[in-house]
Amino acid sequence: MDLIFLSLFHTSITFICIVGLAVVLSGFLLKKIKQPTLIAYILIGILIGQHGFDIIEDESTMRYIGELGIILLFFFIGMEIDLTSFIGNWKLAVFGTLGQFLLSIGCVWGIGLLFDWNATRIIVLGFVIALSSSAVIFKLLEDKQLMNKKIGQNVSSILLAQDIAIAPILIIISIVGGEDTSVNSVLLKILGGILILSAIIYIYIKKEITWLPFRKSIKKDHELQVFLALFFCFAGAMIAGLFGISEALGAFVGGLVMHAGKATRWIHDAIHSFRILFVAIFFISIGAQINIEFLVSNLLPLGLVLIAVYVINQFINTLILKTYHNSWKDAIFGGAMLAQIGELSFLICITAFNLNILTEYAYDFTISLISLTICISPFWIALAERISKRSQLTVAEDEVLQKNRTS
């Protein structure tokens, strides 16, 4: 009887049913307390992962599908983003991102002096905490309908600049880690970056691309819409991958092309459900990597570093956003949105671990830290939003009192 139960439990159909039911129930409960569904995805990943009930038969396949979700997410971002506003924010995107990297590395350097870390580890960990989560924040910006607001555009610009920076970051880590990085590999990445920037500039200048003479007939065919959208999404990702840069960035350019072709509305309707499914799998795969035993045994150091990361990132990003003419309310809120560590930091950790920059303990610690910051991010953002609103009300009340006194 037990064998029959176990074989049934480990079938793919049963697995999908369990995950689907768990998402519905946990998502419903989280909505009741006004928290995003992505927390449910991570919690489910913890429960079904190898450190939980271990019911995932093929974790590598699940991570691969999760990566497809990120590619689709960036494709949608490209379709929905206002490129004119993004280009207009290039100073914030470039200098804000550089400031984030330099200040993060500086803070980690101060901590590293206490623990006698070498310069290579300090640089790696500085990059790790500097990158924010595009997957988390773009979803929150969409849910709060902030994509077209000033603070939403500013945060989006910084996030996209960080994602573009991942290619040179990996090159730097490979060099400082002692890997034999060939000149051809570096030149290929540089060429890919130039091509992507050229494509963005072309779309910005062109404004509208009439690349589909038969788009009227496609509007009437739902099946062709799905495959056309998937082609542009994954063709952009494939081309970027050939140059050794982020596939998600290539998908983003594919989305810009679709936006310039005025195909946003019907493409969005055609493949929106694909994005929901794959992004959910991505966050479940993150949760599956969290080792509960490791968390429990390292709860105090993880908690202390977690607080330090949020305080440092909140301060740095609030300062950057305030410098670029945002109100204190928006700067605090934007700083909270950028305070967590992003999913691309997983890639940095894996690269650093393979180059022996990070020990096995440091790798497990960092992976756990990244996952925890993603889990806690919605709560931190809600807290910062509440504090910023309260501070704004206090300022308004003081102004009213001042006016009453003068009158």
C-alpha cells in the first residue's frame, strides 16, 4: 500500500495538482492579508524542495522552466515600457547604478576588514547585494499601476541598467577570480552589448516599426499571435545568448520591437497566461533551493546580515533617488523597492563558487540570504510605504499649523 501511495505521489500529474492547489490556497490567504502571491510561490518551493518534502523529481528542469519565466517577464517589460522616458532617465540609470555598485562595495569593504576577507570576495559580495530583483519589482510596479508614474520609471531605469551591467560584472569576477578569460570572449560580449544598444537607439529614433504587413490578419488568429510573440521573445534571447550576455536582456529588446510595431495589446492577451505560469515556477525554484536546516543553524548571522543589507540598500537607493529630484516620499518608497537582493545575484554566486572565490558555506549562506531578501521584500516595501505616507502627513500637518500661526 505504501509503495502504491509513493508511486502515485511522485507522478507528474499528482505533483501538478498538489502545486496548483497549494498556490490557490496560500495565494488566497496572502491576498486576505494584502501580500503578493509570489511569497506563496517561494513558500511552496521550500515545502516541495529537496530540503522540504523532496517531491520535485527533476530540479534542473524546474530551474530551466523558471529561467524561461524570467525571459518572458522581460519580454513583457519591453512591450510595456515607455522607451522615451527610459532614455530620458539615462543619467539616473547609469550614475545611479554606478553609485549603487561603488557604495555597496564600499560598505562590504568595511565589513570585510573586520572579518579579514580578501579583496576578491569583497568585490563579489558587493556586486551581489547591489543587484535588485527585476522579477519582484516589475511585478509589484504592475500590481500597483506605477509603471507610467515618475517613481516607477525611475526604479525601472535603475533595474534595467543593473540587468545590462550583469555581463561586465561576470567578466570582472572571472578576471579577479583568476579564470583564463579569452580576448575573443570579452570582445564578443562587448559586440553584443553594442548591438543591443544600437537596437534600442534605432527603436527610440524610429518610434514606430511597420515590420508586419500582414498584421491585420494576425490580429484575427489567436494561434499565430502566440507563436509570433514567442518567436520574437526567444529569438531576442537566443541572439543575446550567442554573444554571451543575458538572454532576458535580448527578450527585452524583442518586446521593444513588438511595442514599436503597435502589437502590444493583442500580444499581451495572447501569452499573458504563459508568463504567469513560468514566473511562478521561477519563484518556486528559488524556494526549493532554501535549506531549512542551514537557515535554522545560522539564524542569528543570517538575520544580522539581512538587516544590514536592507538598511544599506535602503539608504543608498533612497539617497540616489532623492538626488535625482524625487520627493522624500517617493525616494523612500523607491529605495525600499530596490532594497532586496535580485535573482541575477544567484548567477554571480554560482560563478564565484565555481572559481573558488566563495567557500561552500559562503555559497549556502549567500543563496539563503538572497532568497530571504526576496521573501521579505513585499513586507519591507509595505512598511516603507506606510512610513513615507505618515512622514508626508506629518509634514503637511506642520505646514498647516505654521500657516495658522502666521495668520
